[in-house]
Amino acid sequence: MTTETITLAGEKGEKMTLPPGVFGVKADKRLLATAVRVWRANQRKANAKTKTRGEVAKTTAKMYRQKGTGKARHGSFSAPIFVGGGIAHGPDGWQNYKLKMTTAVKRLALAEALSDKATDKNVVVVTGADKASGKTKQMAALVKKAGWNGKILVVGTAAQTAWVRGWKNVPQTTIRLVEQINTYLVVANKQLVVTAEAIAEMEKKYVN
């Protein structure tokens, strides 16, 4: 699998061969869907909470006398069957939405997502990223000259601080280090822009 390379000035360079262990894996749409579902579920927080009959602000006085009314016995206005009463079996704020995937399966799903991007010709390798100025203007000019549209996932290494800083204020752009990318981010963004150094680091990290 090969892809185009581009300089910081937006000039096209020679094609680069991508590591097959990261960008040459056959995509399984079911595994990708599962990986996305697991990631999104793990971002979910249990914000929903309802009050039980013991938490609603109601009088504790008995509704009416026990006998002689011809009606059913009731002792509390806070019972769930009454308007304004507590909620039975509602969310309590402690729901656990966490899902798990093994590390091996996570890496396989990520490799499949990256391979899918490469197959669709949506992976571009940037050379000379170590010489980046760290200015938003430089990165915005690169996006304009390259003609990238839609959401962009930019990947760099921890040592490329100027490269990372330059992308922070570019619209529709998500910047991550090699160790921070996941299947969801790759799938959710249309274009993948990776530095040549990040490609080498990805091969070391994700190829067993």
C-alpha cells in the first residue's frame, strides 16, 4: 500500500510505502462497528437520575383513614402510582455503561480502520514536520493548498511539539499523538494526515 507525501509548503513528493502491518489489513466492518460502539459507550457518563419515593418532597401524613372509605389502602403521597410521587426502577446515577475489548482486538480494529483509510486514498504523509513553525497560519495554508475538505485527523509524535501546536486552532481538525489515536477517531474523520516520523512510530507500536 502506497500513499502520497507532501511537504509543509504543500508540494507533492515521492510516494511512500506504508507498513503493511498497520495499513495493509483487510477491514471487517463488524469489528470496526464494535470498536466504535465500545469506545463511545466508555465515554458515556451516568448523568440521568430520578428521585425515589424516599427522596421526593412530599408530606409523610397518611392520605386518608385506613378503613371505611371503600377505597384501597394508601399511606403515602410519595408512592410511584401518584402524580408527583417517586419513580420506581428509574436511573439512579450509578449506571455502568463500560464495555471492554482486549488489547489485541483493539489494535486489530485500529489497523483495519487505518487500512480502510489508506484504501480510500485518504491518508497523506507529511515530510519535514520537524521544521514546522508552530503557527496556525502555516497549517491553514497547508490545508488550503492540499485541498483537504471535511474533518481532518492529524497525527504526530511527542517530540513534534511545534507541529502539534500549529494545528490547535485550525477548524475541523483533531490533533493526536501516535499513542492517542483509536478506531473511533480514524473512522470519524475523513482525512488522515500523518508525519513521516509518526508512521515509523506507529509501525513499532502497533505491529507485533
